[in-house]
Amino acid sequence: MSNSKVRVRFAPSPTGGLHLGGVRTALFNYLFAKQQGGTFVLRVEDTDQTRFVEGAEQYILDCLAWCGITPDEGPHTGGQYAPYRQSERKAIYREYAEKLVAHGHAYYAFDTPEELDAKRKEVPNFQYGHFHRSELRNSISLTTGQVEHLLDAGVPHVIRLKVPEDESVRFNDMIRGDVVFETNQVDDKVLLKADGMPTYHLAVVVDDYLMKITHAFRGEEWLPSAPVHILLWKYLGWAADMPQWAHLPLILKPDGHGKLSKRDGAKFGFPVYAMDWKDQVTGETTPGFREMGFLPEAFINFLGMLGWNPGTDQEIFSLTELVEKFSIERINKSGAKFDFEKAKWYNAEWIKKLSAESLKLKVKAVLEDKGVAIADDELLLKVIETVKDRCTLLTDFYQQSVYFFETPKEYDLNAVKPKWTDTKTDFFGTLITRYAELPNWEATQLEIDFKYLCEETGFKIGDVMLPFRIMLVGGKFGPHVFDIVALLGKEETIIRIEKALVAFTA
Ligand code: GLU
């Protein structure tokens, strides 16, 4: 356990897949906690039963595990402040809501949904607040006797925050500096619902207090909720313990117009979720970065750079380096445009940077997923080393390396047949004989012999090199031809030339 008092929380609601903005929030919380030697808490905010989605909590945990940002405390890890799932803390919240009522900062409201609807129709842009609360059925407009009667009769009611009139709520945001809200713009938020469940607003404040949270990094979309939370911290008598706020800049669509939404993924053709998310009800799968072939190292790296900059030209950061370099002062106030091409660039850089050994299991999974059996791990390592600089996504390893494990099933015949001649057939026939006699099978020697045969036969290297490549890999791609030949070995190379000659001359 850490000695530092710094405690941060990532507090997702299990309502579906995890948007990359959510992972970035988790990441920034994590970076700050680790830098300060503090504790990173995962709290599952599942009080809104209507939005609860089966499997979403496990999915969130899996995403965090994939990214390597494991919580120190949380529903699965446990901890001193358990339970970490708000639905399991239901009994805790009422006491605080009642305390607010007792001190005149909250009140009971008995309005039925129909009454509220009628009011909304009557008043344009209706807000349940000081302008209208006296016109509704609540413990401010009703007499004490009436209220007691309704409570005794068990009439369903909620508890609402009594937002004061004509006040300014100020706080210092670590990213935005001084932020001011006018209370006249804030409505009397429901704190406790008729079923006894707290709303997000009450639960977030009570839990941040009870879990001794010191710093709260969350998305800018929560900024409008901040005045409600700050009033609650004050009215509950906890102002001195309030966490320091940091509202992270929005992640914007690639064109910079508006927040990147879940639907933008399908629109622009890139993932917005960390991992594939399968909706249990519709059966629909929303694609994720992981399945598309992103490395967690790259995913974390580009998320870290979305809205934060190191103040230098360095772009490639491991999680450990991000922990070291992270600084709140370098978080931008303005939104960060999401650039998928840049995300892919990070991935390609990370594929280059990681060793073949550390890519091995992931590449093996990509190949095996496509039905390619890998019997020889040593060969796989050499193949990865040979092709990794040509791969942007992990899934590219399939096309870039399948031919090392399987003889090509098809050839790009259009690229060879129109220019094929009998002398080329003879050339490859002789090449087979030469190669068959070679005592050592090594790329440089293989290339020397090939070029020597070109000179002897009067072929331009280009005229026979492309067909040779196509014989080995099936198409016009792949690394240096003689690196491929070296890895394939003598027997397989000869088999491939012979087999291709049949196809080329048919
Ligand atoms: N439960 C909120 C969410 O889903 C948490 C917001 C906060 O961090 O206060 O993002």
C-alpha cells in the first residue's frame, strides 16, 4: 500500500463499451496517482438501474487490464473502502440526503411524473428550481403537517437539492483555473430517487468523501455538474476535504467540430472503443482498437498525447515514461482533435520499437486466428524481426508473414504472365540447380548467386526479381527477397519455384 495521501478514482458507469475518452480519463487519473505514489481507485457507478448493462463492468476491467492501468482498489481488488460498486452502497446514501433536508439544503418532492410533465408543458424551458419550486408539491410549498402525512402514508417522493438563489459558485480547476457558475442557472437536482437509490450527484460526492479522494480528473462534459457537487460538499460540511478538480479537454471529431461520439466510429471508419463491445440485447458488435490490431502501448501512448503534451518533441512514451513526465500544467484547456492516421502511426512506431519476443504471442494469435498453424517459434521470431517494420497494425502481420508458413495458394499472375518467356523458365531451372548445390543457405550468398546468374544469362535483375518474389510470396509485397529465401530454407524455396513455374507457364 502507498504512503502518499493522493487518491484518485476512475468512476465509470457500466452502461456499455468504453469510449476512448473514458480510457483517457482512467489513464490521466492513473498517471497522476502513480507519479505521486498515490492510489488509483476504480469505483463502479451503477446507481442508474435503467442504464445498467450486463457485462459492461467486466468489459471495463478487461479494458483497464489490457491497457496495463490496473486499479489499486476496486470491486475486484477490494480495499479499505469497499464496497466499490455503488449499488452495494445503497444503504449509505439516505443518511446524507436526510441530513441535508434537516439542515434546509434539500427537500422532499412528491410530484408525480404526470404533474411534472404538465408543468413542463406549461412553462417553456422549465427548471425545477427557486422560480417554480413553490408551485410544486414539496416540503417547501406544503405545510409540515401535509408533509408528515404524505411521508407517513408512504407516498413516493424524491429528495432534491435546494439550490440557493442569486449566488455564485466558484472553484479552482487544476486545468481551467477559476471557474464560476451562477446558481440561478442550476436546477434543484434530485439527490435520492423514489426507490431509495441515490442519483449520480449525491453518490459521487458521498463516495469521493468516504473514499478520501484527493484529486478528481474527469471529462469536461461533467463541468456543468461541478456547481451541484461543490454545493453538496459545502452543505455536507466537508468543504475542507473536497478533492481538487481537473476537467479534461474534450476529444473532438477529426474535423474539430464537436465531441467525438460513439456513432462517429461507424461514420469515419475507425474504432472509438478500446476493445470490441458486443451489445447483449441487439447482438451488434462495435469495433475496438484491440481487435483492429492496436498494441496497448500505442493506444496508451496516443491517448496520453490527446490533450497533454510533454513540452518537447518526444512523441513516443511508454506508460512508465508517461508516469514520469506527466504534468497537469501541460494539459490543454481546449479540445483535442482525434486523428486516426496519427493513432496508426503510433502503432507502427511501437511495432518497430518492441522486440520480436514481446510481439510473439500477439502475432501468433493473429496468424492462428486466420488458421495458420505455427509449429516453429524460432522461425516465427525471425519472421517477426524481418517483417515488423512493414506492419502498421498487428493484423498486417498476416499478409506480411503468412507465406513464411504456407506456400502461396494464388499468384499475382497478371504481374508475370504477360512478360513470361521460355528463357525465364530456363533461368529459374538453372537457379534451382545452383541453389540445390549451395553448402550454406545465407541471404548474401543467395543474392550473389542470383545476380551472377543474371549476368550469365543476360537478364536485367528487375526482370527476374519480381517473378521470383511472386513465386515465394504470391504477390508484389514483402521484405527483401533474399531475406525471405534465407528464412524459407533450401527445400521449401525449391518447391516454391517448381510449383510457381507450373502456374506461370500453364
Ligand atoms: N459516473 C460518471 C461517468 O460515468 C463519473 C463522472 C465523474 O467522474 O464524476 O463518467
